[in-house]
Amino acid sequence: MALHDIVSPLPGTFYRRPSPEAEFYVGIDSAVQIGAIIGLVEVMKQFTEIEASVSGRVTELLVEDGEPVDAGQVLLRIEE
């Protein structure tokens, strides 16, 4: 099984859910498909959806909800 890093395409604030009251997009052991939204990065009130580039199972969450991220920073890992 291969591990794939999902990285932030830009610097900003990473959110694991669409709103504070909503459920997280994914968690550890969540099954994801290519194109599934796994989080959001917000820059100056502009939200960019982060999508899974592979299908598989989430094995690691490396950034907490509301944490700042840099471009290229690994957000989570998916086992294919």
C-alpha cells in the first residue's frame, strides 16, 4: 500500500470542516475517493477547497482545524 501526501496549494488557515457547527470532512480511517473535499484553506476570506488526489483511507491528520499552513505543507496522508 502506498501513502500519498495531500498538501496545501497556498498559505492560509486550514479548516477541517465547512463551518464551526459542521462535522469534519474526514477523520482518521475515513474512506475517500478522488475529488472528495478533505478541507478548506482560507486566505483573506477566500476559501479554496482541498480535494483528495487519490482514493483510499486517511491514515494521518497533520494539521488541526484552524491552524495556519504554508504552501506545500502536508495536511494529511492517504493510504491507497
